[in-house]
Amino acid sequence: MYMFLYLVLPYCMRSMISMKILLVEPKYYTQFPPLGLLKLSSYYKSLGNETLLVKGEVLPTFVPDKVFITSLFTWAWKPVWDSVKYYKMMFPHAEVVLGGLYASLLPEHAKKSGADTVHQGLFSEAEDLMPDYSLLESSDYKLWREWDGSIIFSSRGCIFNCPFCVVPKLEGKINSMKSSIKHLVYPKYKRIIFFDNNILASKYWREIFNELIELKKLVDFNQGIDARLITDEVASYLAKIRIEKVVRIAYDEINRREYVKRAIDLLNAHGISGRKIMVYTLYNFNDSPEDFFERVRDVINWGAVAYPMCFQPPNSLRKNSYISEKWTAEKLEMVQQARRVIGFGGAFPPYEGLKIKFNKAQTFEEAFALRPKLKILPSYK
């Protein structure tokens, strides 16, 4: 009876009472909770509205006035369309708003989902609000209930314009720099996770790092630290922060060899061992297999961990479908198999055996060939 009255009640009358906001993360895989939706919840709650967070297509505990559906990578568009279709059918009088990465990168394709509104970019009113982590604690989704990290952007954008990176298109040059992040740290959580695309480009990086030293929580610079900007001072700060697992840097192009080697040496000098330095090595972009092999060998010889990252166009609708001009499907598969068989956790650590293998190799094929299978001799009775 309540639902019937609600649906026939004129919208102008309903707008006089608090709204019910449904926040939906589609059924794609991600290891992180939907930060944008959590910020939207904080914003709408501050205006006296009620919010609910769900995963995928479920029947919520209320009839929503608005449904916000987020999105992630462009190749994960099908689960997004499924959610739009479901909530449009279930709640035809609610406005369905589609946002997130896919919606921002491919808005014309996103409009075909059937959403009433496709929102591109950030929701500026919620950008500086503490995400509503209480929604995770009350969620039926196990991964969210077990979450234990404050996700923070202390800045947006980047000072560089790398041709393989989508950040300049999405966020532009460095902006929205915060001089403090304490108001975004959830007291219950033990970890702080930064999503900044280039935190060292912020003029406030020292203030932020000093707060991290003071807070003494585990810190994950998830998007990495720019090797080109690592100085002795930066390395000394990083050594005082409780880094969770690894420091991430990138070796995307062979012409960055000097910067990456210097960064590893500086981090080592301040007590951060090579085994705790993860170096992302881009391939399948403008590089050749031989160029990629050389960079992986460099990283292993420098005592750090090489983590291959296969380039995919940010507007691709199919995952792992792109093959650049200098690569072949067979060579891409060689890298993937080597990661699984002779690597560890998808990476190439500076193990002595791997060093020997890569240093003996003269070509990409020799470096990434798997160990030959042992010949099984017949047993004798």
C-alpha cells in the first residue's frame, strides 16, 4: 500500500520530504569500495536525505527517488548496463544517474544504457567530504564489511602529459591540492590509501607526508610515486612513513632509465630494500618486445621487483583485445605465461635464478621462454 501511494504521489509533494537515494555498484570485480558513491552518500545525508548502498541488482529496502550507478573500466560496461536496465524497470519514476570512469570516457556509449542522465567527471559538491564508510559496515556484501582503509585524493591531475595515460583527459593538470588530509581519515581504519595520480606534484606533499608520519597508520600510495620526482628529501620522508607492502614507481619508457635507477638507489640509501620497491613496466604501447625485455632486466639487476603492465586503450570495450604495432598475440602471451610460471604473484622479483636467466638471454624470446619440460624416463622394475 505504501509503495502504491508513493508512486502516485505527485513529485512536487514528494520533494518536500527527504529523498531516498539508492547507490549502486554493478557486479564487476574491484578490490576497492566505490569511493564516488560513498562521497555522494555523505553529501545527500548532509541535506537530510536517506541513502543505501547495494552491489548489483537487488531489491532495496525502500523505493528510491534517485538511483546513482557508478562505473569502472570501459570494458566492464555490460554489468553497468544490466544495473541500469534493472533499476529503470523496478523504479520507473526514479531518476537513474550513471557516472564513473566509463561514463566519463565514453558518454555517448553510456547514454545507450538507458540511464536518464550520464554524469561526466567529478561531483564537485562532494569532493572534499569524508566518504560515508558507515555504509560499508552495514552492507550485506562481505568485501565491503571487511574493508579497513581510508581512500583519499589529496590532489587531482598531473603535471605531465604522458601519451598512454588517461589522467590529463579526466582530471587535467595538477589541481585540487589539499594541505591537510586529516579530515578525510576514518578513525576506525588502520590504513590510508592514496589515489593521487602524482602526489609529489602537489605543492603540499611535505605537509601531507608529515601528517602521515604523525598519524602512524599504514600507508599505500596506490597509484605510485613518480620516479622523476623522487629526491633524497622525498626518500627520507618515505622511509619515515609506515608504507604498506611496497613503494610503487614506474619504468614506462626506456628514456626514463636514469630517473628510475636514481630513485631505486635513493630509496635503498634510506633503508627501503629493493624487494619493497615495485616497478611497473609498461608494454604493448609504443615499445617493442626487446625494449620491454631491457627494462625488466634493468629492474631485476637493480635489485627491485618488475611488475609488467600491459597497455589497453582507455576507451576499449573489450578487455585484452588490443595489440600494438610492434607486438603480436604470441609475444603478449609469452609475457603472461612467464609471469605465471617463472614469476611470483605476476611479478619478476630480483631472484638470483631470474637474474641469471635474463642476463644470459640475448633476445626477448630467450628471456621469456619457459623452462623446458623435464624428459620423463621410463621406470625400471
